[in-house]
Amino acid sequence: MYPALTAAIAPLNLRSCLISRRGRLEFEHYRDSATAREIAKINSCTKSILSALLCIALDRELLPGPETLASEFFPTLASSDDRRKRKITLEHLLTMTAGFEWTEFGGRNSFPRMTRSPNWVRFVLEQPLADEPGKRMEYNSGISQLLSSILTQASGMTAARFAEMRLFGPLGIEEYEWESDPQGIYAGGFGMRLRPMDMLKFGQLYLRNGRWENRSLIPEELVARSVRTAALSEDPRPGGYGWHWWTGSYSPEPDRSSCRRLDYFYARGYGGQFIYVVPAADAVVVLTKDQGKRQKPIDVFREFIAPELASRLDPEELGLFTKPKENE
């Protein structure tokens, strides 16, 4: 059904490329037969799975509302000399707008310094603030570790056990791996291994607004809130950000002042790991690739898949996007 896509991805050495539409698997590519059965690192896609677990905990009233101060779980914030730290809420953590001074990519490399420390949570809490909470989004895997700790405290079990009971079990995800920190808190921002087909199941859950086989795993209103743009990220990863989900749009007519667009949200992991959810197209797309630093990667979704999905929709099914006038 996608002959042009088959030819386009042939030289890219992807581990997998899966496209599901209307609940049916329409495209399935693996680098080799073993890849379909193997679990592999999904890196920061782990963050979106953590988001789902936190939404489940909110629904079950294990967690208080997003406006709750993070100091309820980390008392050292309440006694911090920097009064701004006392204002950090769960919402700030979910949207990565807590204000911590953090360099995930390049520079001082906060992320590897965290993973080399004896206590990841303490390392994050001790970082100074660069901004007032809520002012600016700064991509920060340390914040995800705080959220994993919060889930552990609130649920009384590890994040992995909670996932098995409330998410993986219902989805039929039977095999996975997940790294943890020296205190046994599972990595909130990375470290999970899944099969491509299980990544597709997770995306399908969100496409169906939190329902799986006529059962609600996550309330529709929390799904909607978690994938709604709450902040904008700057380079090197520009885009919209919700509750540990990225948001974006594709326009088949980018040079026109008023055109249609295809909105989507997605989980993104280092090295080419993606789960895209495209509601207007009733589609889920999974892309996985091997790790390693290479030349700037091709955006497979926007270059090859989004145009295919957009071409199969009526104009009325695409959202309307109007560019601002030059004097606005």
C-alpha cells in the first residue's frame, strides 16, 4: 500500500517502520526477521510512557492534582534558600518548565553527570534555577527522574510494577527491560526496552483516547491534556511540548498563506526512536533505528510518511492553518 515509502526507506537502515490506520497494520518493515521479536532501547520515548503512568495515578487519586507543589514529595524544596524552588508544581515537572539550570545536550552535559552521581534525584534537586518556574521549557531528563520518584512514593510500588499492573498487563506487553538508578527508582526519562509492535500498541492506546479493547485505561480528558501543547522548546529540539509528549504539525502546502495541516503528537527518543499519533489520519507510526552518532538524520516521518497520510485525507479532514500577517 506504500510502494514509494518502501523505496524511500530502503537505504536508511531503519530497524523498523510500522504504520497502523483505522486499527489495521498497513505497513510493516523490519531490517531483518529477528528485529520484530527483539526488545531494544526506546530511549526518551520512555518519558511518554511515564506520562501515561502518571495520568493513571492521577485518575486513581494516588497523586494529587497537577497544581500540587513538588515540595510535598521533596521537602528539601520547601526549605531551599531559593524561594523560586518552593513554587515548583507537578505541572511544571510534567511540562519541563520547572526552571532548573540544565544542559541536556552539549555544554556541561547535565544528563551524564546525573547518571554518574550516587543519587540521581538528589543531584537534580540540588541544581540551581535559571528561570522562574513556568517561564521557559528546558528539556531535562532529570525532571523525569523526579516524576518517577513521585510515582513510586505515591503508588507505594516501583514504576515498573505499576506499569505491569495498570498499563503493560492490559496492553499485553509481556517482555520489557527498564533501567533504574542506584536507589532502585526506575529511569523516568530513558532506559526502557520494548518491541516495535508493543510501541505501536502504546500509540494505539492514545489514538483511541486511552481506551483498549473497550476498557478505559486512561481517562480521555487526561489523554487530551497530556498531549496538548503547554510549552515551546528551543533548539536543538524545537517544537511543542505537553506532559512529556511532543507536538507538531505537517502542512502539505507550506508556502501558502492559508493552508491545511496535519496535527500530531509523538514520543521521541535519541537515535531515531519515535511513536507518532496522527488523529485526523486515524494512524499510529513507529520508527526505530540503531544508536550512534552519525550525520544529521533524515526526518523520515515528515519527509516520507506525513505526505502519504495527508494525501489520503479529504481537505476537510485537515486542520486549517493561517499564517500571521507580516505586521502582526
